[in-house]
Amino acid sequence: MIAALGTTFLRRPHGAVWAADVLRVVTLISVPVALVGWGPVAFAVMMLALLGAVVPRMLGLRPTFDVAVVLLSLVAAWSSPLDLYSTVFLWDKVVHVVLVGLLAALLVVIASDAGVIAAAPKAGVVLSALVSLAAGLAVGSVWEMGEWLGHNFVDATIVVGYDDTIGDLAADGFGALVAGFALPWLSRERRVVQPEAWVRMRAERVPGSSLRTR
């Protein structure tokens, strides 16, 4: 799978992948816009969103999973400079539930590709949900440490506090657990382009001949 990351990223879009690619372009444009309009903090946040937009395509995730990760990463990134976290009731918790849940599922897919854990369909629903829960709490912990660092060394307006942290981690865990139960479905219907198939497709110019569904 690692050898196929580049060729999978460069594959021709199909179906809902077109929508995900449009969102990827929007995310790319958002990076300089955030820098010019809101400064380096917004720029850093948008760069993280750009990472979230690139990885799903490299993994060849099923289109709905791909679109969801890219869209939620973009929404979460723009919610910071637009002050949605502080002005919209419970918006912070909603983003934590949905985005961290999707990111946890993404981490489980990466771990299964790397051979660290069994793939979701083989591992079973319960085990997949528990592994996703652990991944979600790990992502949430890094998120909270990032907020603390940002509050103390970059921008004091970033909200931190014991109640906020515990609430965010609880939302992270809930979202990751729910996503874990959906992992057997999320991890199916992937499109992975093997390097040798990519070379053959480019030589023969036969669109789609290199696609392998997982």
C-alpha cells in the first residue's frame, strides 16, 4: 500500500471523488487566503486541513469517506478564523464528534494498511470500534495539547480550560466510537492504483485499467 500512495493520489477521479477534488482545490486556495486575511495562526490551521484533504486521496478511500474527511477538515479549519467555535452554541463539540471520529477511522485504516492491526472487516465490528475509540482519544489529546500550546505561546484568545478539555475529549471518544462501528463499511470499496498498473495504463492510455477495488 505504501508504494501505491503516489499512483493512487494521481488516479483519475470518478463519481463523488470529483466533489472531494473540488473541496481539495478550495482547501488549497484557502491556505493563502487565511494567511493574508487572518495571519499565521489561521495559516497553520489551514495547512493541517490541507493535510487532511490530501491523505484520503492517497489512500484511495471510498468516495463518501473521502468527501466527508475533506469537507469536515475544511469546515473545522475555517471555524477558527470565523470565530464559530465561540459564537455558535456547541459548535466546538459538534466538530470534535464528527471530525475526530472520521480522523480516528482514517488512522485505523492507515494502521491496517501498515499491518499494525487487522483490517476492519476481518477484525470485527466491536474490536474495530474499540481501536477507533483509542485512536480518537489519541487524536483528541494531541488536539488539546496543541490548543494549550497555542494559548500560552501564540494567541491567548484560544480557549483552554479543564472543563473545555474534558468535554472535548468526551466528544472525541464518542465520535471515534461511532465511526469505529461504521469502519467495516467505511474501509470497503477503496480504489488503489498499483505502480506497475499505473505505468501500464499510461503506456496504453486506457482510463481506469489500473484500478483495483479493495
